Amino acid sequence: MALRPRSAATAAALLAAVLTACTGGSGDGTTGSETSPSEGTALSHIHGLGVDPADGRLYVATHEGVIAVADDGSSQRVSDTADYMGFTVAGPKTFLGSGHPAEGSGDHANRGLIQSTDAGKTWKTLSLGGEVDFHALDYAHNTIYGYDSTGGLLRVSKDGKTWDKRAELAALDIAVSPNDPDIVLATTQNGIAKSTNGGKSFSRGAGPVMAYLSWTKPDALYGIDPTGALHRSTDGSATWKKTATVPGGQPQALTAVDANRALIATQDGVYESRDGGKTFTQRLSVTHTTDD
């Protein structure tokens, strides 16, 4: 379903604010101690979510490092305190990301494409270090799709080392069709922009204004708008149905694990739905800190 004009204008304004919110460096490079569910994890911002198929554990990419979350809600930072952005799980214990280094690390300010093969503990730069900060990454059809926020364009790579430059556009998130590598969606202030040629060109944004998208099955495309309302499309974004509003305020990340299971980060934590977005359980409680 489409948003009403007034709602669309409000959502577009909120999306514009989100588009400029995630910049800057990170912390001191140390690893953190475990927190209990009652304490809450102190974070300024969440950038990505994923489930490792090796053990089913939830991982949360944040402005202060990568956090592993246990089933009981306790959490442990497994990485340093770098700013991990554009996060996606590419395979068992294999994560892709981007972002900015921990303070004092001596790494590039923009880390390009980075990879971990030990479930987020250590990372290495694969390409574009010092050149690119990917704010969105999607891994589909054995291909990496990345939104280059520094250049304002889509890049595509088969090996993570050599890249094809695709269309220029102002976007917050991208999603690739699970059954067609040429269909790519992007969230913009004007609505969802669609490409049918692998991101070489996009239609003008139209329809509902979404902040984040995740497309795990052909008939299970999830989108969350800037107000926190979760939507689902069964026809590749032609039509949408609102399922519910996720608790916790403005959304920060969205990942669909399968057709019925979705993970959503909002201002006060990470929520999970296992019934197609109808109800939610909090997986991680977050104590918001000021991002300096």
C-alpha cells in the first residue's frame, strides 16, 4: 500500500535526517566486557544485523564495534571499537563490512570493503581502503553489491577486490532480488528506486518512502519506513502491506533471515519477529549514548 501524501512528506524528511546521521570515527580499539540483559548495552548507533549460519548467533554491527548477542539477551563485543557500517553476513563466520577505524589504529579513515572470516573478531581490508565508505552492503548471487556513500553510487564486485561502478544516486539502503541479480532496489527520499539492469540505472523513486529494505525470498521483501512501521511486499515492491510498528522509535537497521523471521534495530535495541512482522521480541536492550 502507498503512504498518503502527508505521511510520505514526513517520512521523506525523516529519511533525509537519517541519510546524514551516520558519519565520523569511533572509539579506542579495546574489546568490551559482557553485559547482562538487565543492564543494556551502551551504544550510540546500530548499523547492521546478521545471523551467522555457523551457529545461529545474532551479530550487531555498531558505531562501537561488532556485538554478539546470546539467546538470553546478554551481549559481548567481539571486535575492536571501530565503526562498522554496511554490514552483511556472506557465509558461515564470514562477514563483510565497511566504516571507520578505532581511534589510534592508524587505519584508513574510510576502510573500503573489509572482511572477517572468524565471526567478527578480526578484519582485513579487501579493497578500496582509504577511498570508500560503504553505507550499505548486500551479498547475493555470489556477488557483492555496495552503496558507496563517498561517491554516491552503486558498486558491484564478484571477488571483493575489483569493482564495477554502476549508477549514481542518493540512497540509504539497497536490496537485491533473491532470484534475479539484475533487480536492485534502493531507498531514496522520493521512495523506492528500482533497477532492472544490475544497478546500471535506476527509476526515479516512487511509492512508499522506506529507510531500510531486506529481501530474503521472492515473495518476502521487507521494508521499514522512517517512523518504524514495518511493511512487507510479496510482489517485489509493486505493492506493500503494513504488518506492524516496531517498538523503540526510529529504525537503524533491518535484516530478514527468512520469509517469516526479521530482525530490526531501533533506538532502544534489537527486535525480532518470527511471524512475518506481526509481533516482536526484544533480543538486545540498548542504552543510548551520545555520539561524539
